[in-house]
Amino acid sequence: MQWWNDLISWLTSNSARPTVLAAVVLFVAVLAAGLLAAWIASAAIRRVVEQRDREAKTAAIAALVDAATEASVWNSLTPQEQVLADRAVGQADILVRLLPIKGSDVAANWAAHQLHELKRASATFGYQLDPAVAEFRDRLLEWQRRPSRTRKQFQNDLTRWRSQRQEPEQAAVAAQDAWVAEQHHERYQSATPLAPLAPVGTATAPAPTLDDARA
């Protein structure tokens, strides 16, 4: 205990005050520097995360808008192109649902309903429904800028569509969609096939030569 008493006596002495003051200032400076470095690192990481989130949202919205463009001309696509378009829609749907935005699943459900309606409208009204695609794009861009308010609008649309859905009407619509898909498939199946090639072993008549003409 003697060394502890000596330490206390030295700290309380007048000769130790400059040393103690320097140590306190150094400790405060190191602590402030550490807090400042942690704040700068946290801000930098936050900016990187926000940038990646914006890139992910932009990529997801661009994929959905591209899917809407293809859905607006759905009836003019070949069956193979429709399969590729459906795969792109599925990937875009997953991207939207995985976004770090509250209510992204609501936006994905709303987009899926709108894409289905665009497909049905392409078979009824023809090609390239520009106003519908433009509205679809603008609503998604608005959702990116104001996710909370737009999410409520999407939820209201989904609730309204569910309330308007009637079983007999839905059965008729499903039957019509199936008939349109069957007609589309048969149209591409009944395309004129290419002319068959001649067998490899088939002999062909030789071209007349100059000696044959003189004879």
C-alpha cells in the first residue's frame, strides 16, 4: 500500500500538475480522434450502402419497366420469347421483393397485377400500349422517390381490385385467357414449314457439255 500512497501524494502535489494536465489533454485528444474517425467511417459506409441500394432499386425498376414493354406486345411475341420474358419478370419480381424498402412486397404484387393486365390488353387492343406502360413506369418511379406514400396507394389499388373480383367473372376471364394462349400457340405451330431438302444420295442429271452440243 505504500506505493499507492506515494502515487496519490505525487498526483496531488504541485509538481505533478503539468504532467497530469498533459495526460488528460492527450487522453481527450485521442478519444476525440477515435470518435471522429468512427463517425467518418460510419458515414462513408452509410453512403456506400445507400448507393448500392439506389443501384438495386434502379435495376429492379428498369427490369419491371422492360417487362411491361414486352407485356404490352405480348400477343406478338413467339412462344420462346414469351418464356424468356416470363423468366425476366420472375427475376425482376425477386429483385423488388428483396429491396431494403418497407412495403417492397406490396409494390411487387401491384406490378405483377399490372403486368398481367398488360398481357391481356395486348391480346385485346393490339400492340404497344404506350399510355399504360408510361403510367406503370411513372408509378414505379414515384414509389422509388416516396416509398411510404406510394405503398399506401398500391395497397389501396390491391384492396380495390380484390373487392371488385367476382368468381363467375374471374372464371370467364381465365377461360378467355386460356383460349387466347391456345390460339397464339396454334398460330405459331401452324406456320409454313421449310421445304424439305433433297436426299444426299439422290443423283442429278449432268449439265450438257460443248461436245454434246456439237454432236
